[in-house]
Amino acid sequence: MEEQTIAIYCFIDDFFRTIGRKEDSHCKISDAEILTTALLAARYFYGNLHSACTYMQEHQGVQMIDKSGFIRRLHSLQQQLLALFTALSQSLKQLNTGSRYLIDSFPVAVCDNIRIPRSHLLQGAAYRGKNVSKRRYFYGFKVQVITTEAGLPVEFYIHAGSFADITAFQAMAVDLPDHSHLYADSAYTCYELEDLFSECEQVQLQVCRKSNSKRKDEPYQAFLKNYYRKRIETTFSGITNFFPKKIHAVTAQGFILKIMLFIFAYTLNLVVS
């Protein structure tokens, strides 16, 4: 754990130095220490920031600030967190010489269905979605994730639970290397989008075909699509293993931030270990 803590801190601190980020000299704790603590909370403490702060103070000698001040600082660093993830993902894409990527989504419920009327975190039918694999409805968000062939997340997009996968995919700013192959299940079927990606983005969408598809696959094509895309289920299992029984957040933005931290922590765990 100590080695991972040092590796994460060095990665974040080096990134901030590279981009020339300036910090207030009066701050008791640096931005790199704030983000390191938050990522450790997601990796080792099921998202519990208090436990991570205690660890950093007792074992790493970090001079911690009060809880409300820490959370305010963390929320103000959300864009920097995304920039860090983007920088890491660009390196992972360069190392992914096979140029195969996978996309799928998983749901994140904010509460049990019976508690929906009393939910203060989210309001509205837009967040009511269906978990097809478990054949039940949920209330919350869906997370679109693009991973490398080895299961390393390189892009993600968080949206309301009611939106279909193909709708969310169309809203994503997908940035994959030229001549990549992106494997997806039949929920991402859209022939116009496949043609657009092929012509404009130089990315081949390898979508599993339905039985009534207008573009039939040869048996070997169907086999390869099913073979490659199964790896992403292992990624989702790994990410959700970091989740607590219930993700605690006071605001919807705080809930989304914790999802981001869990995804980033999972990626760093695979890279550092």
C-alpha cells in the first residue's frame, strides 16, 4: 500500500509540475496530496475519505485539513482529475499496439427502488433505468466505459440511467487511435454511426449482430466479436469490487466524483501493481 501511495503521488505531482500548475503557498496540503488521498480512499477504503485522511496523516506525515475544507478542495480539482486520467489513458492507448478496444456500460444505483420517492440526491424519471443482465430496474446512473484489450479503462462517460447505450455512445467524445477496432454488443447497433466512424474517425465499430440484422456476420466474425468483448465484464467486476455497499454522497456531483475516483483508482491499481 505504501509503494502504491508513493507511486500515485509522484505521478500526480509530476503531472502538475509538467503543466506548470501554481498553488497557493498558504495551503497546508497540496493538490497532489488531496487527489492522492481521494484515490487511496477509492482503492483501499471503499470511498471513505475520513479513513484515507487518517492513513495519510498517521503513516505519510501529511498535515490534514478539516473534512469540509478537504471536500471543497477535492471538488475544485475535478477538472484536474479528468486531465490526469486523460494523460494516463493517452499513454495506455499508445501501449495498446493491438489497437483493439471494448465498450460496454454498467449501472450504479443511488438507492434501492423502494426508496426512490424519498431520494434527495436525484429527482426525475430520467434516472430510472433497467439492468438487463439482472432483469430489474434501478435508479441512478449508467457508466459507459471504453477499455483496452487487456481491460484497462481509457475513456468513460457517466449519464442518467434511462438513456440507451447507443444514445449515450453518440454523446461521447470518443478519441481512439486511427485504424482501431472497437468491440461492442448489439445495444450499440447503428449502421449510420458505424459508417461515420469508419470514414471520419478511421475506427471500425465491431458490433455484435442481432438475428434480424441487415448486416450479417460470418461465423468467424461473430466468434471474434464475442471473444474480445467478454473481457470488459471482468473490468466492471473489478471496479465495482471497490464500491461500498452504498456510495455515500450529499450531492449528485459528489456521487459522480466518487464514481470517477473508483474508475481511476482501478486503472492505477492495474498500472502500478
